[in-house]
Amino acid sequence: MKDVDGDSALDRATEDALALFTNQRRGARSHAGDRLPDEGAEAAGRSGAGRAEPRHAEPPHAGPAHSGQASFAYFPFDEIPVGGGVVDGGRAVGTARAAHATRGPSVPAPAPAPAYDDLPFTDIDVAQDGKDEKRARDMTADDAPHATRSSHATPWSTARAVAAAAAGALPAEDRALGDALGQVLAEPLVALTDLPSFDTSAMDGWAVSGPGPWKLPPPGAQDVLAGRPGARPLRDGRAVRIATGAPVPPGATAVLRSEHGEVTVQGELLASRHVSHGQDIRPRGGECRQGDELAPVGTLVTPALLGLAAAAGYDALAVVRRPRVDVLVLGDELLREGLPEGGLIRDALGPMLGPWLRALGAEPGEALYLGDEGGALREALAASTADVVVTTGGTASGPVDHVHPTLRGLGAELLVDGVAVRPGHPMLLARLGPGRHVVGLPGNPLAAVAGLLTLAEPLLRALTGRASGAVARAVLAEAVSGHPADTRLVPVEYDGVGRVRPLRFHGPAMLRGLAAGDGMAVVPAGGAGRAAEVTVLGLP
């Protein structure tokens, strides 16, 4: 435990923050007729229900503790600086004042706050009553085991499967080698020639015929160089200078490396070691024969594959067309440049989405900023000819969240409407028409990334014809808490010995942890202990 002074400072900051939040919520609740948390708990007790409804957090008080434990405060914030430290990711922190008031001399002091988000998960979503306010759904230690996911939310793994099955590969197109990087082969890559197409020297030295010593041509005779065909045949016992990559003269039986030969004053070539038949000669067709399949359909075009295609005689490749993606950024509060001020914040998603989508094989256009205008959103969606439209923000149920009503007005089919994952649960996937899809991302940056990994990545993989990659698995270096009912996606870094370590700054509005990470760990409902194996989603 910290000393009393340190705990007191933490208590004061904690209670001030909670009091502010609680007063705001009580004011809103008085209009809606909600019961206070204690009243809800008492009502549940009177009715004999198995559990109380999930309670909203209240400031710690000096009342009786349950089972001798101190009260815990669940913060509806991502991180709260307190007394020089940080309360992290909605983590529960026991206050000294509550602890001293509730434990007797025989009750041991509660353990210090955990080093990483060990306690039940707290999230924030938009209130359903039409008011422009945030509502925290806080789960106490008693509530957490009974928590359930939203009734309409799709399980995370199911949502990814639905996105992967929502579309097939786009049509093929021919692209010049220099333009095909990152696309996928629509036809097998078949060798158009033998590789190499003639016997070639693998080293600088001498082409020799038969056993040595060998007689060299007179001074001034032409050496055999790369790119100069027509070398004269070599007779037995003869040698000629040759460069790497040059065609081997007819009759040559080996290439003697420069460092292994010595020329005498009489013009003879001697070998300092044994020369075997065929040594340092690359035979024609040694890599492939004409007609051999070098890469199957669905292969990602990498720099190495471009080199192979060129060597095999290709000038262009038949590849799956890149999906065209329109990006619509919603929100009146976004600034595109300068420092945040006057209640406005910098847009983090516009600069991030284009490169991320390009890394997934798409061809994104320049982001279009629409503010919170429902009419502008409808017009942009109706006019788009892109294969996929990605929207940011507006997917919840607030007064300026226009994505759902706009999609309904356009007759879109909702394939995924909310996902049981944190952060990012208000994400959606819809079909506007044949070959036209909408991926609705939440407005918070890390929540939007969760939407990219959950819905956009498998959809774009299907459209680009990319095969599903091998699932990366890793062992956790430390325990990670879980949401009681939903999957969590947590930024992690590899520790150099095959394990992954969860990173701080993982709130839904934060990118600091992700920017320092190597991937996103998929943490099942209920959490995962130290040394547990988890799936790790890669990052561009």
C-alpha cells in the first residue's frame, strides 16, 4: 500500500472525478425517471432476483463493505492522471478512505492496484434516450460474472466470417510489372522460358575443357563476357577468361574460379585445387523449364515475385483488380490541421485510413469530410461507385449518428449490426447493392482500428482474392483482463522471446499503445492468464 498522504491525494482526485460524472448522470436520470443504483439493488433484493441489474458507479463511501473488501471505483474514462500516476483503461482503484473505514484491525489491507487492467471492464456508449451525453455501463465485481453481451451484437469471430463471405474476388486486369505490386495473381505464373535459358558461368574465372593444365589463348584474345553471345567452342586442354553470367562456351566442362587458378610465364593455367565436372556452371533449365508453374492463382505479388516474373519473360501480369474504396469522415468536431482548440479535436482517422486500406490491397480515394450532415452522407453514399465505402463515426444511436437511418433510407441490407468486441462494438457491415458494401467504423480511433481488423480486412481480402493467411499465435507475457461477455482487442508488443506483452494506452480513443505495438491480441471473454496462448492480428 502507498502511505496515507499518497492515498489521500489519490482519494481526492478520484472522488472529484467521480462526483462530477455522477452529478451529471443524476441530472440526466432525473428526467428519465431512472432509479439510483442503491434503489435498484434494494428493489432487486426485495424481488428475490438472482442478481441486481448492472449498477452505475458511485463515489466510494464509508459504508459497510461487502465481505470485508474495500469499495472499488470504476472510471468511465480511458486514463485519469492521479497523484503523479495513471489509472489505466477503466481499471478499478480502491480508495484509502473507503478501505480504512471498512476494514477492522483483523482485516488485511487490500492489494495494490494491479499493474495492468486486471479488473472488470468498463465501457462507454451513447445513451439511447436521444440526449447528447455519454453513459457509462459500469460493472462491479458482483455484476461482472453475470454480464451479457448486447442482444443483437454479432460474436467477433462470426462477424469476421460474415465479412469474409460477403463478396468474391473482383475481375482480373492486366497490369504492368511496375504497377502490380500488392495485388494478387488472377492466373498462374507459368514460365515462358527455361531459367536460365542457357548454360551460364556462376563465377568470374576461366572456362576450361577437360583436365588441366590448360593452354590459354594469346594475349589480346577476346574474353567471354555477359551479354555477348557467340563464344568459340573450347577444345580439350584449352581455357578462356569468363565473367559471371556469361554464356559458357560449347565444349567447356567447368569454370575455374579466379582465386583458384594461376597463370605461368609459359601461358598455361594451373589449378590450385581439384576441378570437378560442371563446377560453377549454372545449367540451362536448372531453376525451371518452360511451362513450369512458378506461382498459383491467389499469390500475393511481392517484389521477389515481380523479379521472378521478369526473369521468366513477363512484361505484365493478370491480377485481381484492387477494390476501390471511398472514405467518408463524419463529425463536426474534427480539425484537419493545427492544434486542437475550442472543443475541436484533430482528425486521426483520415490520415490513417488511406495507407491502412492500401496495405490491405485496396485503392482508396481521398477522404471526404462530411461533418454531421445526414443529407450529405446520403448523397455521398448514393453517388459512390466504389466497391466499398468506409465511414467513420455516426454508427451509434445519438442525435447526430446518421449512418443507420441513412442506410435504411437507401434500402441497404445490414449484414453485421454491432459486434461483441471491445473497443469498437458499434461497427457495422452493410450491402448497398450488388458489389457495393459499406463498412461503418466507430469514431474513436482505436475502436475504428478494431473495425478495420474485424470487418474491413476480411472483406477486402475476399475482394482482392487473397488467401487467408496463417493465424499468428503467441503466448502472453502477463495476464490480460477480459470483458465479461465480449472479445477484447488489445495492442501488444513482442518481447523478443516469442511472447507478447499488453501495452498501456489502450482506451478506445487512444492510438499511443497501437503505434508502439506489433499487433492486436484477441482476448476472449473473461480474459486470459499469463502464459495463455492468444491469436495476434498483424498490423501494416
